[in-house]
Amino acid sequence: MKELFHVELYLDSSYALDEQKAFIFKSRCICNYLERGLETLKFKSPFSRLNIHCSKTSDKNGVRPLEHEAFLEAHILYDVQHLNSSDEKLLQCEFANIILSGLGAAQKFTSMPVEECRLRLDAFKNEGFVNRWVQVDKYWKKWDCRCVIEAEITTTHFILTEFVHVGGRLVASLEIAKTKPREMLFEEYLGSASMSSSGILSYKAGGAVRTVFSVEETQFV
């Protein structure tokens, strides 16, 4: 038995191609937030991923598993109204409705954590639709230095920022990466921090050194 940990939203061909592309990127903020909750839930399922496809036509509705992957596809009738809206809250609420509609459809085919996802999505709304987490929080007593690396996903960007505190005071910050909100684009920037014996703080990710900070000089070098 696998664990359900991935949810992806799509628009089908009843929508314009530019709408389909924009929808995939913009919906990753809420889907990523939900997935981090699913990761801790460890919900046992025959399927590791649920793909929810929205269509303006009724003839494609239904739920079916993919033949060669442990993916379940839910095709729902849904006319997206706020994809190009400047009101982010309306857009995120619409994404939440789509996710719950897709989960409800999939529930008729196999067990789904519908209520757990509803609670997670409610929490996202109550937190102002902010998807932000601490990727690194590390302290070195010898140098009285703390490194915090914070990640945030919005409907338009993924942003990774490093904050360095020395002696309990924030002395420097640096934007490490800014990409479109898609895991295949930003996962290479998620790594770990280490401190050398000479007080050089390094952040490494994706096989590369992304930042170097000198505690003695209290600056990035």
C-alpha cells in the first residue's frame, strides 16, 4: 500500500492553452500547502497522486486510474471564474473548491482523506493563504550564529531567503532563489547549512554552494 502525497490541478482542452499553463503554476501554492499536510498524515492508498482535471464540458466527467502509474485521475465539470482575477483570495478559494470537488469525486472510487484535506484547506484560508515554511533553522553555539532559511510559495513565485543572526541580532539577509512556483524548478535550491572551523557559513543545495557568509565579517562573501 502506498501513501497519497501529491495533488495536481489541470484544465483540459475545453480551456485555452495559455489558461491551462497559468492554472498549473498558480495552483501549486495551495497544492503544495496541502501536500505538506498529506506528508505528515501518511494516508494509506493504492494511489500516490490525485490529478484533478477541470472541464467545461460534461462528457469527460469520471474517475479512472492510470495504467502505468499509481495515479488516480478525477475529471470534474468546473468552469473556472477567477484565474485572471487580481483578487488572490478569490482565486485561492476557487482552487480549494476544485480540490474538494475532485476529492469528493475520487472518494466514490476509493478512500480519500476528504475531511482531513478540508481542515487543512480551512487552515490555509485562516492563515491568509500564506504558504511559508522554514527550510533550515540551525544554531552554532561557538559562533553564537543562527541561520534561518525561509521558503515561500505564492501564485506567481517561489522565493527562498536566508537570514543570519549573530549575537541574537539579525545582521544579514539574502534572497537565494526566485523561480516560478513549480517544484521541478525550485527543489534544487532546497538544501542544508554548515559551518566551518574558521566561521564560514555555507548553504549547499543541488550539488552547489549557494551562499557563503563570514561570521567574522558579518556579511555574505
